[in-house]
Amino acid sequence: MLVIIFFAFFISDSNIFARFGYDAKIMELNSQIDYYREKTEQDKEKLKLLESDKDQIEKFARENYLLKKDDEDVFVVE
């Protein structure tokens, strides 16, 4: 009986050490899920703002794609 318990917890493919590793991986993946859910909500809010306001679309295009009006000069500072 003791041999079976020893084998089940320490030697088999699903031993106790692998279990701790799986639990750590699950915690890491859950934190990534939370991060991407939050990021998705932020992006949805940005999209809603862009869809509702023409000035916001212009601001977004200027900041992200370096677009400009014909009578403007754009300087990129890094």
C-alpha cells in the first residue's frame, strides 16, 4: 500500500512536483487572461470614442500614423 502511494505521488507522470508546476502555469495564464480582458475593455472604449468624435479620429491619425494637414509641418522628436 505504501509503495502505491509513493509511486502515485513521486514517480508517476502526474507526480506532486508536476502538479505544482501545473498550478504555477495556471496562475500565470490566469493573470494573462486578466491582462488581456482589461486591455480589450480599454480598446473598446478607445474605439467607441473614435467612432463618435471626428476630432479624436484626427488626433489618433496624427499621433499614430504621423498624418498631417497640407499646410502643416511635422517634426518627429525621439
